[in-house]
Amino acid sequence: DDQYANAIRNCDPEGPLMLYVSKMIPANDKGRFFAFGRVFAGKVSTGLKVRIMGPNFVPGEKKDLYVKSVQRTVIWMGKRQETVEDVPCGNTVAMVGLDQFITKNATLTNEKEVDAHPIRAMKFSVSPVVRVAVQCKVASDLPKLVEGLKRLAKSDPMVVCTIEESGEHIVAGAGELHLEICLKDLQDDFMG
């Protein structure tokens, strides 16, 4: 029952910023992502310096902890995006400029809020159980494949991409249809 929990519980716009990034959404600029999440307390604004606590952050340590500025705050209305100055608690927001520091999810708070704890990562009722090996038709495309797999894993919280001891690249998804969609995205969107 600290100030952060109370601010979240009361959806307090005057409280410290508490924002959970739940998804990384590919942007039109190749290789870039929007950090998409919900503001639980406070407000996030363009130019605000935020503490980024990743899924491996442990309070009191510096691992998986970054302080960066939000370059732009965007709200989505259907297919349309609108850049806004700030987004108060209770709303969802997409942020530009944080994608190099967030893999799949993170908790954001104001730069000075050093006592804040991260919001626990979402748990999914299904896990990636269907696996398939992927390889390049042309060996020179391997760097593109590796980069494409990184982007795919970043954009879908349910996908796990690994490399076996044999050197095979494995994509794991929640089911055959999910995997089929992932492989199509990999080929069409993430590898150019």
C-alpha cells in the first residue's frame, strides 16, 4: 500500500506516472516500434524523461533499467493515429523513441520515482507449444532472417524465437494458425 499502489487504485491523474507497456507494435519506419500500453496513474507526455523497468528489473539493481525521453505520444482511433501532447491515466497510449530499450513489456514511471516497483508481467493462458524450424532459401539472407525473427518476437508477446545447438532457427507459437500467421508476417513484413 505505497503511494504508487494508491495512485493506481485511484487512477490518480496527479499521482506519479505508472504505465504498463504490454505490446510493441511495428511502425511504418522499417525496424522501429511503438511502445503501446495503458497509463494507470499520472500522465505521460512528449519529451518526458521516464524510468523504463523491463521484465528482468530487480528493485535496487541497475539491470534492465533505463532512463530515456518519450519522443512522441500518440493515440489510436481505429486505423488513424493522432499525435497528442500528453495522455492522462485511464487511457492507452503509443510512444515513440523507447523501442530500443523495451523487448516485449515494461513498466514506465517518472525519472525521479526510484522507489516504484514494476507492474507484474501479464500471464497468458496458452503457451507457445507448436514449433517450426525456419531457414533461408539463399544463405546470404541469413542476417535478414535473424533480424526478422527478432522483430517478430518483439511484436508478438506469444512468440518465442530460439536457436538450437544445431544452428536451426526455431519459431514457437500458440497453435498452427498462430504459427502460420507469424511465418507470413515474418516473410512479408519483417524480412522485406
